[in-house]
Amino acid sequence: MTGRNKTARVLVLLGAMVLFVSAAVHTVAYLKVFSPAFGASNLQATFQSAGRVAFLLMACDWIVIAVVALVATFGDVRLRKALVLICGLAILVETALTAAFVGFFIANELIGSAGLFLLVGGLLFE
């Protein structure tokens, strides 16, 4: 394995770790802050449910993307570069949409950095 592939693997691993940590923090924030806030709000039950689902699905999305990137990176996958690049682009698109709709905040920057790690790692694969 070349040094370039080793560097790519390290970058993808870092990106996946950031996604796993972000998903864990997002889930804990949901349990501690947002779920009680939804329950105490005067939103209709359908909107409360939609908010809860959207909040938890973001964490699930990050976990799935991280796992796909890791399997592509450390498994014997022919489309390694393409899969990691797609994962990185997906996270960067999610970051851009979140910034457009919610604004910039620390979670947005974390997810953006994970997307950049994945994208650069994918570009480094031979």
C-alpha cells in the first residue's frame, strides 16, 4: 500500500469518527433537550412527530454514511474511490442545506469538516 492510500485511509477514518461523534451528540441532545421541548410546545402532534423523526434521522444518516465510507475504505471494494467521494459529497450537500435553512453553528462546521475529510480522502485513493 502506498503512502497516498494510507493517508486517504486516515482521512476517511477521521471523517467517520467525526460523523459518529456528531451522531452521538445529536442523539443525546435530542433526548435531553429537543424531545422535551417538542412535548412542551403547542405544536400539533403531527408536527412534533415530524420534528422528532427529522432530528433522529440526521443522526442515523451520519452513521450510515460513515459505515459505508469505512467499509469502502477498509474492505476489498472495487469502487472504493467513488463510494467515498459520494459519501463526502452527500455530507457536504447536507452541510450546505443545513447552513441555508438553519444557519451556521458548531454542528454544521463539524459535519462540514467530516465531509471534507471524506472528500479529500476519496480524492487521494489511487
